[in-house]
Amino acid sequence: MNTSAISPNSIDLIVTSPPYNVDIQYNSHRDDISYAEYLEFTRTWLSKCFEFLKDDGRFCLNIPLDKNKGVQQSVGADITTIAKQVGFQYHSTIIWNEGNISRRTA
């Protein structure tokens, strides 16, 4: 991905739902790498996001709390830790309970 057109400290809000590493077929990303590789991949894109955000910018991340495909992993906790390591300040967690919605709506 080419991000050269994006200046550092130029974005007010980033909302993203990155690959979860659960072997979903993407055209541009391998989604079945080792967990260590996944966390390094995550560190890379989180660092870029932090670089692009303004000092008072906001970052919203949609990720699973846990991953149970293969081996149990605390994805939410691990990614939050990495985000704090690259410079983000933690604000809060919002739980999206998908069990109480119709599959026809978002």
C-alpha cells in the first residue's frame, strides 16, 4: 500500500477494522500468518496510523477481544498494548454484542 500522499499529523480521525488473522481470503493480505508475525504486522500499521494522526486526533479500532481459531489469543489486549507502545493513549473499550442484532443490518 502506498501512503506517500498522506502527510504526518494531518488526519483528525481514523476508523478501521484490520484483518483478524483468521484465514479470510483477501487479495492484498495473507490472513493466516503466525501470531508473532500478526503482531509485528499490527505494530507496523499502528505506527503509521499514529504518524498520520494529528496530536488531538482520534483512533477507533474494531477488533475481536479474543481469537479462538486455532489457539486462544487475547487479540484485544495484545493490540491495545502495542497501540500504547507506539504512542496512543488508551481511552475506553466499547463491546459490540453482535448476538442481539439482525444479520441484515450493521
